Amino acid sequence: MGLLERIIDWDQEMLLLVNGYHLPWLDRFMWLLSETMMWTPVLLVMIIVLIRNKKGQTFFILLAFGLLLAFTDQISSGVIKPLVARFRPTYDPEISNLVQVVNHYKGGEFGFISSHAANVFAFAGLSILFFRNWFYSLVILLWAIAVSYSRIYLGVHFPLDVVSGALFGILSSIAFYYLYKFIIQKSTDIRLITDRRSRQMTISNYRKSDLSFIVISLLLVVVTMLSASFYLSW
């Protein structure tokens, strides 16, 4: 057996291991984690934080996020998936009959790479580079991991789909950040990283207290999801 076959076998085994354990409340929670619209409150808080801290740059920062997510989503879904043409677990003839799905959702035919993983890690990576705060970075990375894991639990992606999507998202966020930095510094005298070391500010001049509001809003959304999932399971 060659290396590629071993990797594919491992990938299938890991998928079945994660996907094989289901509980009613966990099904609902993982489904909600995967729903992009559920994170709208966090995005709104982030916009408020940007306006408070970078009023003159808010539009351009949001544009950078928008272009990055459009790039990762379109490249992963419109280019890589049809080019690689690897079946999702729910369509894989070898294991599709063993995969448990939630709400009858099977996704599209091809799954490599995971667009969800690419998008959430791109968002997390770019925000980390902008905000430069270790606590925010830890929380947003855990969020990206949780959302990506939900795709394996729901049976619509293999682990390798998710890991590859995450790597693509991270690399894309780095490229877009330095492109943004190059364009902004060429056209203005704004510095994204300063020598300011106040305990109340990050080195990129964001109030740490404002970033905590983003973290709190994210945690509140997660707690709401958990509460709703448990309540509906009674």
C-alpha cells in the first residue's frame, strides 16, 4: 500500500471515528456552529470596535476582510473542489452508507478543500494580524477549530479536507494582510504597527477592552447555542 492510500485510509478512519458518536443536543449544537448567520452579532460588535479604534480605516479594513473571504470561498469552492474532485464522505461510495448526517444535509458532491475551514481560518488569521492581542488570538483560533471540527462531526468533510482548508485560509490571510499593509502604507502615512506599548492598547493601537467585547459577544453566542441545543433536546 502506497503512502497516498495510507493517508486516505487514515482520513476515512478518523472521519468515521468523529462522525460515529452522535447525541441529539450535540447534533443541534454542531449544526448551529456551522451556520454562518449565527455569528452575525460578533461581526456587528467587531465593526463597532473598528469604528471606535480605526475610524478612518474601517471601510478599508472591512473591504480587506470581504475580499479575503470572497477569495478563499471562491477558490476553494469554484476551483479546488472541481479540480481535485474528491467525494465528500456523504458521497464516497466506500463509506457513504456508514456516515451519519444531521437534518438530512449531505452537502455538494465534492469536499476537498473545506470552504468553511478556509473561510473561518482566513477570518481568524487576518483579525489576529490586525488586532495583535494574544487573548483574542487564542479565542478566535479555538472558534475556528470548533467550526471546522463541526464539519467532520456532521459528516460532510474528511479531516484532511478541513486541515487543508485551514492551511489555505491561514496562508491567504497572511498574503492579504501584507498586501493591505503595502497598499495602505504606499498611499497614506498610516502605520499598522506602532511603538506604543500602553497596557490599555495593543501594538496595533486597539483598545484591549474593546477587543474583550468581541470575545464576550462570541462566547455569548456559543452559550446561547448550547442552551438552545440542550433545551430542544428535553
